[in-house]
Amino acid sequence: MTPHKTNLLALDFEALRSFVADLGWKRYRADQILAWIYKSHVSEIAAMTNLSMGDREKLSEKATLSHLQIHTHLKSSDGTEKFLFTLADGKQIETVLIREGRRRTLCISSQAGCTLDCTFCLTALEGLKRNLKADEIVNQLLSVQALLPEGEAITNVVLMGMGEPMANLAAVSAACARMIAPEGLQLAPRRVTISTAGLIPQMETFWKGPVSVNLSISLNATTDAVRDRIMPKVNKLYPLAELMAACRRAKLPPRKSLTFEYVMLAGVNDSLEDAERLLRLTQGIRCKVNLIPFNAFPGAPFQSTSEDQILRFQNRLLQSKLRTTLRKSKGRDILAACGQLNSQFTP
Ligand code: SAH
């Protein structure tokens, strides 16, 4: 890629409109280009066939458009697909497509690697670390959508891949804005979910901001002692009481609720006393709990809670009318399940 060319994906809609105006073109040209990128998912300027050959050449002299480069593409027996993408600087990120009924959920990364070092998460072992740019986040959707068969479309997005979205909030917000915008990917905001380990100041900035997608909080423990052990960095910064107080203060729009994710680790956070504490912690917060069986990886220092115990834990929460769902594990055979993303372990 020649450095002086503008990457069309790096421009937000307004910037793209001024770029087109600077070429001396009419405004509707920008709308045509946006439609090619975000509705038709083309991966090159040459494919924008309602621009004349001459215009496509002129645009190609000034700009580039390209989807992410696929390093590895794995398909699970359950329909889950995992993509390992290589970025322009050689860093790698993973993206997972999960098929469930008619739903197509794309689990995307917000950083290459992660700095939080949660002890149950494989991404923590990733050596290479940097924030993704907004276009690298959106491009995960564009690149996977372009490969799907006619009639199959990504319906939901979760920022639960590699990285901590709230540690890269500006780029994540810009990317989410493009996912939900009418001239962008036009996903309903309730179908986009950002997941965070609990960075309170950024969560508060997000709640005040204009992008009204869902927020899911990875709680994973009911005491500071256990949370310090499994999420050492984030819990030192923002201990449980502060995190729950921030959630209680959040002014959620009507009918919106928070989700607390809770990874079930055998003998660590899965007792009925934990369930009781979880009920107390979440009291007064409009929320639901999503229990996630721990997905093991080579060398993992934990085991998953047994199915029986997970159901006992869930039943205790349900008895007290706390909405609680249990996440089904998908893509285990290709190490694509939740928390298993780390390019170094790709078979
Ligand atoms: N940093 C963000 C998003 C990435 S992790 C966050 O912490 O939310 C996305 C979810 O995967 C989190 O709920 C996390 O607790 C969970 N997770 C990480 N490793 C896991 C594993 N090995 N098994 C099951 N869930 C895991």
C-alpha cells in the first residue's frame, strides 16, 4: 500500500464526504461509495461499477479500500468459524462467527492482545499489544460479511474477542457508530454489545455518550479476594464495591438493562454462597446474569464447574427472580470458544 493514499475505511462518513467533495465530485457520489462499502461489502474500488471507469481510476490514484488479510480460517463442526487476520503491521487478531438458528453473531476484537492479564483468559498470554483503529474494528465485520453466502448476514456483534474495549473507547465508539448508522452497517443498537472487565471511568464516559449499544460487565467473582486472584489488574484499580456502585448509578434508558458475565471456575467462584453474594451485589440494578462455563486451554490453571453445579447455581439465582442465562459453548474444537482466542495457540 502506498502511504500517501487515503484508506477509505479509515474515514468516518463526514470525512468521506469531504474527501469526495475535494475530488470535485457531487455529494451523491459519496453516498454511492458508502453503499458499496457498507451495503455491498466490496473489497476494492474497481468493483464500484456505478462509478465510470475513469472515476474509479481517479479514486484509485488517491485512495485504497481493502478488507483484512486472512492468515487462517477454521470451521468447527457446529458451524462456528474462526478467522485469524493479519493487520498491516503484521499483528494478528481473531474474529469468530457463531451460527445459532437464524442468528449470526460476530465476536470481534478491540485490541491485538490485552493488558489486563486475567488469569483465566488465553488472550492474556499474547505478547503483542496495541489498540485497534476504528477501521480495523469495523473491517472485521466487512471482511467476514463479504465471505458469507448470498442471503446470510451478520445479525449481532459482540466485542468479546481479544482485548478490553473500554481501554480503547474512542476507536470502539467510532466503530460502533458505524455499525449502527443508517448509511453504515445499520445494525439495531440492541444487537451490538460491548463487554468490559469493568473500567469505571470509561464506562461512565460511554454511558454519557451518544452510542447506545449494550454494555456487558465481566463480573466473574463475588468477593475482592477471588476477583483479585482472577482479574488482578482491573480489580486493584476498581474493586467490586466501586464497580457495583457505578452500575447502580448508571442511568439506563427505559427497557435497557446491564448484563453481568460470570465465568464458572470449579471451586473458585461457583458455590451457593457465591450465588447468595451475587444476588446481594446485583440488588437494585436492572440486569441479567450470563453464566459462562469456563473454556479450558492448554496449561489453564482452572477447570470448569460441573454441569450439575452450574444448574444449582443458576437455579438459586432464578429462585430470587434474577434473570440468568447459561451460555452454550461453541467452536471448542477450533479453540474459538469464549476466552480461547490467542493466535499463538491456533492449531
Ligand atoms: N475484556 C473484555 C472483553 C473480552 S473477554 C471483558 O473482560 O469483558 C470476553 C468474555 O470472555 C469475558 O466475560 C470473559 O470473562 C470471558 N472469558 C475469558 N476467558 C474465558 C475462558 N477461558 N472461558 C470462558 N470465558 C472466558
